[in-house]
Amino acid sequence: MIGEGKVVCVTGASGYIASWLVKLLLDRHYTVHATVRSLDDPRKTEHLLALDGAKERLTLFEADLLVEGSFDAAVNGCVCVFHTASPVLVGVDDPQVQLLDPAVKGTLNVLKSAAKVRSLKRVVLTSSVATVMFGVKLPESGGEVDETWFSDIVVCEQTKLWYQVSKIQAENAAVKFSKENDLDLVIINPGYVIGPLLQPTLNFTSEGIIGLIENGKEVLEDGIYMLVDVRDTAIAHILAFEKPEASGRHCIVGDVIRSSEIIMILDKLYPGFGYSLRCKDGKRVEPVPYCVSKVKAEGLGVEFTPFEVSIKDTVESLKKKKFMNL
């Protein structure tokens, strides 16, 4: 197996993407060092310890993003660090404390620990399309966004898009540190992540899907969603390590669709709940004005899950975990 005998580290391992990353790494026979904020919190540990292969090849470490040296033990002896740990919040009272410091200082603390490890081959950073296409003029008719696009941090600050600011600052800090310290950094920029949950807690994007499904509450003002399956996102991270030629940023977006199209799919999957009544202008859906390039993602070997499958799997997972009733 590909991962046999290889030790890797996943930070923030109890999170939505990271939990799937740990699962798929174990499935590929990697030995995984996984960091969580508290070893005493069963919500952060039990679902990880229950994964196939966890008993033999998973070790949990407690680590704090804001404490330098906190990740030393977890990254020691690893060939790759997957840094996923970063807060995902939108409404914040103190963006510096709640978002910016954990994102930026946390990233630098993880990279400082990684830079001490001689066995390390690569760092794979979980960034976001938040660093790619916010605060800039997007294509209006059939254009394409790709990895050469960069969000405008000044506009994001002025419009108080603090999550986007945190991801921009963290990605910039990671690139700068990696260049100065000769670290091989590969960046993953996923869109709006959906799909089944492994963790017992409700994450931000899944909560947004619940709001959209149950009362039509839009997460994004323009109603355009850059969807990607959590499983595709996790495998993209792994391929970013396994492919020696991988470099730079990678937009990971399966489909760009309008919320009305999501509602139409729900109406087809769950016809008894009358979702079609919420679709504007009957069955007509305005085309989306732009797409996100899949060239680099597919170059890694990512095969995107059809969004109808992702949406159904999301809903069924939320029902199973009793986060919503349909």
C-alpha cells in the first residue's frame, strides 16, 4: 500500500475535512499523528479512534495553535504535515482574537515545528477559495477563475470579511515562511465543502446547508455556491503529497451552481417536501456567470463527485446524526 511505513501529521484532526483526511490516510495504510485541542473532549477524539486502522496506526496529540512548540511532538518523524487547523467563523465580535491570530500565528507555529524535522518532505496547507476570488471583479459571462487569481485583502477588510482576511493572511504567511526556510509547501483551496460528516459536531458549511434547506436562508449573498465534496477535498490533500510534481495552489471546486439549482435537486430527491415552491420562475435557473478551473485539481488526480450525490449524502448524513428532520 502507498502509505505503508510512512508517518504523517494532520493538525485540527477533529474537523470536518480533517476527519475525512485522517480516515483516507488510514485507509491507505499511513501512520497518522493527529492533533486536537483537547484529548479530554470525546467529541474531538471518539470518532477518530473508531476509524478502521486507528488502533494500529493513529496517535492523538494535544496541541494549541497559539503556543509555539506545541506541535513539535506531533510532527516529529513525519514525512508530511497536513495543516488543516484554522477557525471557520463568520459572525465574530473580535476578529483578531477569534480568527486572525489562530489562523496566522497557528500556521506559523505549525510551520516552525515542521521546519525542525529532517524527515519532512512536504507541507500541505488547507487554504480556501477565500484567498482566490473575494474583493475582486469576477467574470460576468462564462469566464473562468483559476489559481492565478488573488483576493483583495484591502476590500475584504473594508467589507469586514474577516474569515477571508484570516485565510489570505495565513496563506501569505505560509508562502513567505516556506520560501525563507526551504519548506516544500503545496496549497489546497477548496470551495464550499459539503458531503457526509464523520465528526459528531455540526460544522459551518453543513449548518449553512441546513439553513438553506429548511428555510431558504442564503449563506452567500449572491446565491452562487462553489461546491466540492468533503471526500474529494480530503483526497486532494493526499494527492498533493503523493504527487512529487505538485506545487503551488490548487482550486478544488467540483461545480459552481445557484442555490435554486440545489433546491431543485432536493425537490427531485425529496418530492414530498415541496422545495420546488421556492424555486423562482418555475424550473428555469439562470446560468452561473463563471466557473472555477479544474485543471490543476484534475492534474493531481482528483475525480469530482457529482454534486447531486454530494447533496444527497449531505442530507442523509445530517438526518442520521439528527441535525435535521426530513
